[in-house]
Amino acid sequence: MIPLPLARIAEITSGALSGMADPRAVVRGPVVIDSRAVEPGSLFVAFRGARADGHDYAAQAVRDGAVAVLAGRPVEAPAVIVPDTTAALAALATAQAASLPKATVIGVTGSAGKTTTKDLLARLTARVGPTIAPAGNHNNEIGHPLTVLKADAATRYLVLELSARHIGHIADLARIAPPSIGVVLNVGTAHLGEFGGQEAIAKAKGELVEALPRTGVAVLNADDPLVRAMAARTDARTLTFGRSEHAAIRAEDVTADERGRAAFTLRTPSGSAPVKLRLYGGHAVSNALAAAAAAYEVGLPVAAIAEELSAAEPRSRWRMEVTDRPDGVTIVNDAYNANPDSMRAAFEALAVLGRGRRRFAVIASLRELGEESAALNFETGRLAGAGGLAGIVVAGPDAGPVLEGARAGAEEAQRSGPPGAPPPHIVHVPDAAAAAAELGPWLRPGDVVLVKGPRAMELERTAELLLEGAGR
């Protein structure tokens, strides 16, 4: 963060100093919303949440070194009192971004793959200059400005992940730190119920390219028609990526090893280089190409891009984490979140990773799909049931359509598969712990388990318990 006196923070946020706050006291960062993360020189932002009220921790935050508290009501500590802490945080980040003229802001959005692409791109830009990127998926109205506020005068690249649940969200985030490069990965079915259809999702994601200046660059997925069409929504130059032969940055001669890790030739307008990913699943190719395209725009040579992509390992947790137990059972923890598109990609990755091995899946009913929920959850179950799995555990509530789909898929596989092939075990359990307890006794050395579901189900706990050997 660029140091700011409390008087300037109050001016930016339309706040009032309170609690004997010294207007000359300087906040040097970081700006935090968790009092446990306070460091000397911090600004603690107090939010009132469903389980806790940050205002109750204001005095402790100052005792631990915070210069002051950005608060929505008076507290027993030096504070800047504002009408709305979320709006104040955004205003503070906007002012900080405007004071970083040497920083290039790169925004990444899409229905799936944002965090992985952001992680890859941050690794690439760090090769060129000091880079700030969000931890995990801090991509909303709170995490986004907190990431921007980590930048300082030395920052040369801000790689930001932008998410949306409604029309206008991405436009609001883009106003905080206006991007000069915008990367759009795909338009899928995540949050379909919130938006009402893929066209509305495309409208929301396209707000990123609309925010670009004429001198900017829109990096668009040539393999997704809804993304390709966004070229008409911006005055910025466009650069395409994908497997299509028409993409400027593309993957050629794609192969996969026995663990489902892709290798390909990265082709750019200025040459090519071989890439051998350490990331799992064929969908990682598109994410790598998107990161490569943005890195190409900032001037990184193709050989350096290929080198960094080949060295990159998963950085954010619970996204295709592949771990082998001592007994040879492989657990694929992809439990961070799920939507119909990412479920399909995960099943495809499981088919490759588990070739010649017994395969199992722990899944759950997908959320926020609106009127399409029953049909899309049935299809998710059908994909699992028809995938040749030995067992399927469906965890949590609203599991009916998934179970029906799994049974229908299993019957389909029985009809078309080799005679005598056993049908999969298909069971329903109430929660993540019960899923591990049910599945544990089924497993034998050499088996592979995919764990994937919506964030609310916390299926990462299932993966953790299975890695600990629960149920054996």
C-alpha cells in the first residue's frame, strides 16, 4: 500500500475521524478485514457479518498495531467512521489504483478457470516486474479492493480476478482499478439461476472488455462463440487464444500423460515453444493459453512463457489437487466449487487419470441453476453413472435429480458396455464426513477418487478424511 495519513483516508472515504484519531498518523498497510491479520501500520476494516461483527474487535486490532479502524459506527479505538464500509473500501482502493501510473492492470473473468488462469498469469508477469495478485479467489466487492490496496509504488502488474453474480458487478469492480488488458475465458453455466441464461452471463462477463480503453487489449477465447462475439463490444484491440487454428495464441499437437497432464506446442505470432503442464486435466490447456496470451501482450518472449507454464504447479487449494496415499489410492480434491461445465471437465480428467483403474466419485447437487437446476443436475448424475465408475456417492440435500441421473447413466452403460460388467454402487449420504465413511471401506490400492461439489457442501473435508484413511 502507498502510505496515507488518516486525514487523507477520511477525505477519500467521506469519513470522519473519531476516537482520538490523529489525522497525521500514517497507514502503511496492509489493509485487513480479519483482526488476526493485523500488523504494525495496518488499517483494520470492520465489517458486520452473519457470525461476527468486526467492530467488536476494533480495540484489539489497534492494540495489535493497527493505526486505526475503518468503521461503520463509533468504536473504542481511533477510527475513520463512514456510512458504508464496503463503499469506503472501494473508494480507498480506487484512489490507490489511480496513484499507480506505472502499473499495468490485467483483469481476468469467465465462468470457470479464473483462479487458475490468474495464478498462471501472475507467475508470468512476475518474470517481468513486481506483481500483485489476489490470494485464492478474492474476486468480489471486498476481496478485489483489498488486493488492489496491496500494490505500492514498485508494483508493475496488478493481475485481478473479477467475478459476478449480477449484471453490473464486473463493471463496478473494473471502475476500482481500470484494466488495460482484459481476459475473458468462457461463458458457461455457473450462477445460471442468478442470471437467467447464458446470454445474460455473457453480458455480465463482457463488461470487462467494455471497460478497456482504446489503447487496451481484449484477450478472448476463440473456442467459445459467446466470448468471441465480445470483440464487437470494445474499441480495444483483440487477441484470441484457443485450440482453433484461427487463434493467434494456440495449442497444437496436444497430448496427455497417464496422469492427465497436457503437453502441447505453444504457437504465437512470433514463434513457438513446447509446453508440458504440471496441472491436471485437459481444461488446463485453455487456462494456460489465456495466461500465455496476456503475457505475450506485456512482452514476455514465447520461450520464457513456455518455461514458466511448464514449471507452474497448482497454487490455490482444492483445485485438481492430486495426492497419492501410501497404499496407492489416488485422491483428486477438486472440491473448491462446481458447476455443470467444471463437473464435465472433472469427469473427463478422471477418465484419463484413472485409465485402467477402479474409479469413484463423491459429488453433490449443484446450486444456483434456477429453472434448469433439475435438468442440469440430472445430466451431472448421468455423466457420472455412464462414466464406468465403480461407485458414486452423492452427498447433501436436494440429491434426487443427481441420483436419478446416475442410475439412468448406469443403466445406459450396462446396455452399451461389455456383458457382465458390474453396475456402480450409487448411494446418498447426508454430508462430507458421511461420504468419507461410506466410501472408505470400498477402496483398494490403486483406486482413484474424484471429490467435487459446490462450495457450500465443504467436500474438501471428504478428501481430507480419505487421505487420512477414514473408513479403512
